[in-house]
Amino acid sequence: MVRNVYSGKVITLNIDTVQLPNGVTVDLETIRHPGAAAVVPVKDDGTVVLIRQFRHAAGGFIYEIPAGKLAPGEDPLDCAARELEEEVGYRASSFELLSSIFTAPGFADEVIHVYKAIGLTKGRQHLDRDEVLEIVEMPLHQAIARIQDGTIRDGKTIVGLQAVFIRNSA
Amino acid sequence: MVRNVYSGKVITLNIDTVQLPNGVTVDLETIRHPGAAAVVPVKDDGTVVLIRQFRHAAGGFIYEIPAGKLAPGEDPLDCAARELEEEVGYRASSFELLSSIFTAPGFADEVIHVYKAIGLTKGRQHLDRDEVLEIVEMPLHQAIARIQDGTIRDGKTIVGLQAVFIRNSA
């Protein structure tokens, strides 16, 4: 049984009555989210293109990779390419899927498809009115150090940067 | 201005009216969550202890590291130690904080503190009635391969496993 509590612009909140595989029945608060795509833009010299974005829920500006919600029916790769150009003004010649991650499976169904993008050329940045961000470029090894010192704290961003670093080292 | 839509067992949903740093005012659907702790248990031979857990929001069983919500006022390290013993039946002689991550900063304030645990000894597993999981142990390099082939998809789990792998390689 599903009881809808709220349907909004981004998320839907339902209380789902679920029988677990062990036979126990529980009511679970479940957020439905359309999903998203994110992209680690890697320049030919190994520099990665990050953003420092205002996030109300996080209490201020945080480091992230470019990302955005999927439009209805949108291919995640198209979404990644769109957000790459809109948020940081780059186009890419090649995308590689690194991971499709559950961000918070305890209460939400959101999946973010995390790509690596290479072969970057300049396009045109175009921010939405509710996007407040600045572009920050740094060498990949410095981004890894910023994860380790606690400066970079966004989950999808850490997943993407670490994955590129590990694949480069293999 | 904050309008409360729902206050539940795990999450609270508010509609926050926020003035962004660029002067634009927006209504933001914001999930408040108590936060959580998670732990990568690493045995002396490099084996990591994962769980395969039923997650309704994810549509089935997914691979994760042991984790749980913070009790009110609880130190994240105490939470990590508690969940390590309750979910997989191990105690650890030493914990190291790897990252404190925002899981979904576009709509939620949840922070998960991700630790590495070493010096494992057998304790006593004690599952809650709504926890359905089995323990899966594998070498760290195999866990990294399972991330790369898309088998391991949980964000906090990937962050933790990749962080341990990168630190081991440094």
C-alpha cells in the first residue's frame, strides 16, 4: 500500500507499507526522485573542472561536479552533456559511465549516473536563475587531497573523482 | 520561512523559502535527516566485510558497508562501532574517519560519516527486526572490481571502499 504525503517540484514523499523478505511488515518513508546525471570533466593535462555551488540543504557552498536532474524520459548521457555545457561551459568528445549510484537508499530511490568526460572544448555556460556557482579547476591529485582533508564532501563528486583516479592508476 | 509538510520516524520534509546569494527567492523542498555513520571493516589480510541488504527504495538487495542512523546526540564514532557489531558481528581496535559526505545535497541535509575499521575481532551480531541482510566478505581489489562492473552501487559504500584503496596505494 502506498500513501502519498506530498508531490512537489523535485520530490514525492510516500509512506509505503512493505512486507520485507523476512515476513515483517513495516511502514517506510520513501522519497521518489527522477534521478540525475553527473560528470567529471577531465582536461587533456589531467585538470578536473569542479564547481563551488550554493546548496541550501548543505548550509552553504560546497564543491561538486557538474550535475542535474533527468528530464522525463531523458537519456542520462544527454543530461550529463547538457549539464556539462550549462554549468561549466564545456562540451566533450567522449563520455564514459563510471557508476550509477544510489545516493540514499535508506529513504530515497534517487540514482545518479556518474560519467567521466574527456576531449573538452569550450561551449557556452548558461545557468538557471536558481543556480549559484563558480567554476574551480584543479589537478586531479589535488582534488583527491581535498577529499582526504575534508574540503570536498559531496558523495557523487567523491565517487567520480576517486573512480577516475583509480582507473588512471591501474 | 519554513513550512513543515511532514515529520516522521526518519525524515522531516519542509518547504523552505530561501533567498539565494544571487538575490533570487525560491521555495526548496528540503529533507531533514539525523545523519548516519558507516564503516569499512578491513581484516588483517585485506578482506573487507560488506552486507547485502534489502532496501525497499532501491527495489531489492544491494551491497553496502555496515551503517546506521545517529541516535539523538550520538557521537558518529560510537554509532559506527555499534553498527559494526550489530550488523556484521565485529568489534574493531581502531577507527579512522575517511570522509563526512553529503549524500543528496540538492534536497537533503543528510551527512554520513564514513570510517575505516581495523583490528577486527568477533563480537555478536544483533539485527533489528526491519533489517534483512547477509554478510559478504571479499578482497578489497575484488570490491573495487565490483564497483567498476556496476555490482556495487551504493554511494557511501563506493566512497569508503575507494578511499581505503587509494590510501593503501599511496
